[in-house]
Amino acid sequence: MGGNALVYRVSRADEVHRALKEPKGHRQDDEPYIRFRREVQILRGLQGRGGIVSLVDSSLPDRPTRQARGYYVMPLMQPAREAARELAPHAVISGVGSVARTLSALSAQGIAHRDIKPENIYVHEGEWVVGDFGLVKVPEDLAVTREGRKLGPAWYLAPEMLRYSGELDASAADVYSLCKTLWVLLTGYGYPLPGPRLAAPRDVAQLYSLESYVALPGATARHLDSLLARGTDMRPEQRPSMTALADELELILRTQGERTVGVPPIGDLAARLAAATRRLRDEHQLRSDRVARHRGTAERIKAKLEPVRDGLRRALGPAFAVNVWLHPKVQVVGNERRDDYGPLIDEERYPYALVAEVSTSPTPLAWPGLTSGFCVGMDREGALYLYAFHILMIHPEESPDLQPTILWGEGAGVACGSAMETKETERLIVIMKEHLPEALERLLAALNG
């Protein structure tokens, strides 16, 4: 039984069982009946496309009565919550990813569901489908919910929908609700934890982390936690689009193997959660955690540059010193700030910057040299910008008026710790290697010149 309708199990003479849904009321000006009529009309228009509940039969009388109020018939389907208990986590992630694809296609048409929760997602003949379109928003839709009333399922409701406005981006609210739904389907808990999936403080973040509930490899859990944190951001404009959500789930699945869901005993978890969420988040702790995640990204990139260093050492031999370093972009020498790297990134937007580099210099130590690597910038909200480069370096003490020459550079914005961080880092390293021979030619010209 839903909020606006009743659902029955029915069968035909040939004993084929179906589900029949009819509105609770029949008065044409009542909100539940208006929603039911609109749901049937929308389902009729969406038939023939994947990921949507099939409409076997329907009736919308012109003059509904208590005895003939209208109905629609759909196949009997397995609720997603029930199906998830029998599936490995990678299959659940795949199913939710397919739901995200369906919602993305609807969003492209200006359609938002606004009632995403486990109870409105089903599995039918192996396909994950979306149903219950009673709260759907369509282009040029007339408002049914009165201004100021919350719209959507309370446990999965995006914060901006608590005071409904027709001008809100309901598709961003669907992203929030689907992220909450994924957490529930993976953990097996009855409801999601309240509010956004916090990135800090750490004791609270641990309660939201999937790694605390599900047997997942560390990288997979970290990528999912990052995605759910961004998908439940309090600010709708900071959430990924539904398409981006589907893309990242697909990317995570590429390295996802068989998993088993394990739900630990709850014990005093509820009391601990209540105590933890009452504590104010300390700004210093937030910044410390952000800096640690920033450095973690730079360390991961530094490790990926080590094979580049090893290859250059073998190719160039003892005539060159080739090393990998990690250090701040701007360094303080005495009382002066020194920046040897030039305008790699916008320092106003990304005030925190680390450089992971492979330095190639003639031996004994001489200049010019070649520096290849990444500038890893982070803004005040924790978003990353990766800028890969080859730079011809002139030692500032020997040539104080000369500036480093950027031979090649390309950047990409990513979320810290996300699957996209790994993908973009590897993509940029491939391009960096492609430009390496040209950069070495420039170094040779500088040494000869």
C-alpha cells in the first residue's frame, strides 16, 4: 500500500498473477487521485523503454466513482530490498547503476521522479526497474503539492525538498535519494543514516563508511564513500549529475569482484551515532582531514610516477640523475616565498598545491633540467585539480631573470579519492609519456645552446 494508492495481487483465468494498483479516493479534485491519474498517464507515455515498470493494462474513467475509480495492472516484481539480500554487492551496485541510467534518461527529458527509495525500485526478470511515479515532475507540470510542504520519502529526502518549491532542481534531489538508497541496499539496514554522508569528523565518517558494514576492498569502499559523500552534499549544485553518478558506478564496477554483505550486530550503534552527530564539527579537524586527503592523492600520484623514473634511468644511464620528489608548489626559503613552477594552476582557486615530479638533470648536477609530473591543487571545499606537465627548469640562483618554460600541460578536475581521480591520473600519465620524447628534445637543445 502506497501513500496515494492500494495495491492488490490479482490473477487471470489462466492463473497468471499480476499486481493491480488503484487510487485510495475517487474525487477528481483530491490530491491522491490527481497523482494517480498523472502516474498512469506518464507510465503510458514511458512504455517501450527499459528500466520502467511495464503497464499491462490500465483504466482511467472520465467520471470516476467509488466502484470504478480507475486502476492499472503491472507484473509481479521482486522489491529491490528483497533482491539485494540475495545478491553480492557488485550486483547491487550494478542494479543501482542501471536505475541511475534510467533516471538520467528521464532527466534529459525534464522528468524527475522525486520519490526514489528502495520500495519504489523492483527487479523483474533480471532487470532493475523504477515504479511509483505518483510524485513525478514533468516539464510545464502544474503544481500538485502545496508550497511549503515536504515532497518525497522522509528518510531519503534531499534537504532542499523539506520546503518544496517548483523552482528547485528535482533531478539533484533524485541523486541524493538514490545515493541513500544505494547505502541501504548494500548494508541491509532498514533506513539510511540521517543527513548527508559526512566526510569528517572521522569518528562520524566511520559510521557512514560502507567499509564498516560491507565486505569491500579498501579502494572500492573509498571510491563508493567518496561518491556517496558528494551525492548527499547539502548543496544541490555540488552533487554529481545523474549521468555522472551512473558513469562513476560503472567505473567502480570495472574492478569490482564478488563481495558478500555482512551486517554487524547493532549493539550500541544507535546511541553512539546519536552522541556523535550531536557534536559540532570542529573546523580545524575538517581542514586537517582535507589536507590529509590532499596529500594522500599526491602520494598516490608520486607512486604512479616511479615507473616513469625507472624507465628514464634505464634509458639515459649515469649521465643523468633521475629522481621522484613530492613537495609544496610554493616553498619558503629563508623569509622569501619561491615558486619554481610558474602558473600551473589558479592559486586563488586552489590555494593548497603539492607537486609530485620526476626530475631529470645532467650529472654532475647542472642546469637546465627537465621536470615532469603533476601539480595537485585543492580548493577550500576539498575539490581537486590535477595538472600534468613537462617543464624546462632553469636554476633561479644561476639565472634569476629566467622563468621555467612549460613544454606541455593538461589539467582535469576530480573529486578527492574518487574513481575518477584514478582514471584521470592514469590518462594524464599516458599523455605525459607521449610528450616525453619531445620534451627531451627540448632539453637537448637547451643543453647544446
